[in-house]
Amino acid sequence: MTAKSTARIGIVTVSDRASAGVYEDISGKAIESTLGEYLNSPWQAVYRLIPDEPEQIEATLIELVDDEHCCLVVTTGGTGPAKRDVTPEATEAVCDRMMPGFGELMRMESLKYVPTAILSRQTAGLRGSSLIINLPGKPKAIRQCLDAVFPAVPYCIDLMEGPFLECDETVIQPFRPTK
């Protein structure tokens, strides 16, 4: 892909309230808004709102990576200790390799704000040439976690030969090693 390519970014909200049909998805909107502030390069959100069903989460992640060609998929919800919280397991099931540093950093960042961050099971992994990141469900925590890990995301996408993600460096400063 070239620098002028439009990056496709999957945004997945996982919530049992999604199946009720009367759910306002503030978490997915928070991700889209944050990415809109970060990115100067062209990008398109590919949005999904799904219930906490492992098979549906797996199928959605596969679809966004394999069929929709998203270079990045960001999920929200389903990362806690409740029995229905299965997003990390579904992510691991569809990934070729896991990227545990993302979850470690997100928990470290969240611990600055709430002691219950140790209950969070956010993770990240690679499927093909795409990065999948699991975020918590609360908009404030979404922003805190994205602010912590996003500086590494553009370089990760570069290494997987994805589109060049140019950022507004007054908002977020991506790290790309110099040669």
C-alpha cells in the first residue's frame, strides 16, 4: 500500500445490550472519535456492534481482517472477569501471534486511575498483516489506553507492510525508529 491509501480500521463493540436493539454505543463512538483526533492520513471506519458470543466475536474479527482488509481492528468490551467477558479468548483464537506488551501497558496505565485495572484482560494480537487490540468498555478508559499504546501502532502497521498512518503529532506522537 502507498502513503495515499485509505486505511481501513475495524471498530467492534462487544455488548450483550447490542442484541436488545436499543443500545447507544458510546464506546465505539469514543474509539472512532479518538482515532479521528490521532490520524491525519485518510482512514475509513468499518464498524460492528455485536453481542458477547465467542463465535460471533471470532467471525467478526476474521471478517474485518480477511474480507474487509482492515489493517487495525480495535475492540471495546468483554475484557473483564465476568463469565460473559470472552473478547480476549476470541481474539487469541483468531490470531497467529499474540502481542502481550499492549495489554501489559494498558493495565499499567489504567492502574494510575483505578485499582481495579488488575481485573482487566485487554490483549492484542496479529492476524495475517493486521493488528487486533482489545480495549476496555468505558470511554474514559478507552482514551487512556489508546493514548498509552497508540504511539507503537503506526510502526507495527509499517512492519506488517500496511498503510502508512500519519498522525497529528500535536495530539499523539507515533514512534518510528530512525535508521
